[in-house]
Amino acid sequence: MTNEADKVAQHVADVLKEHGFRKKHRTWHRGANGVIQVLNLQASQWNQHDFYCNLALYLTDLGDLASPPEYKCHIRRRTDTADIPGMIRFALAWFDERKTVTGIRERFHSGDLDAIVTGEAQSFLRGDS
């Protein structure tokens, strides 16, 4: 990581730690209620001041990973911004609205999940056998 990315990652780590997230490299995890919330900070390869924030949800009913990487999660989305505090506020609000399987299922059925959902997770959220 660049020095700029190190500074951003430290700021993100300080804030997310206050909210119960654990850090592993540039990825943070927080789990409860059958959902592991994952935030991955990715530096842009073109501009050292731009970052992507990959947000993801891992449904523990569908897997047994304790600290899943973002790309193995069942529900994923990305934000990009130069406004790191705004990005963190967005991420925390997005996670708070999707902190239980029941809440995720309700958003899925209303079309308000605002993310890419794997086929396996779609079947689970629909209640397919």
C-alpha cells in the first residue's frame, strides 16, 4: 500500500474498531445474527487519492468461513469516493440496514437490497428448498 493508502486504512480502522469490526489486512469483519459484514478498502491503481470501498455480507447459513474475503461473500456492492469519512458513514448505515437475515430477506423481497446477490443467496432469501 502507498503511504496515502496506509493513512486512509488507519483512519478507517480507528472508526470501524469503535463499531465492533476486526481488521485483517485491508479487510474488516463484524458478525452477528447469522451475517458477517465485510468491508474491504481497495486503493485505485490509477490515482493514489481514490479508493474503493467494497461492502459485502456473508450468510453463515450458506458457509462456514469465519473471516470471509469480500469476493467470497454472498451479497456485494462497491462505493468509490475521495470523501473517506462520507464513505465510512455510508458503509455503516448500509450495514445497519442489513444486519440480520430477516432484514436482508425483507430488503431482497422489496427489491431494495442495493447489491449483487449470488444465485445461492437468492435461493436462500426466497426460501427455496
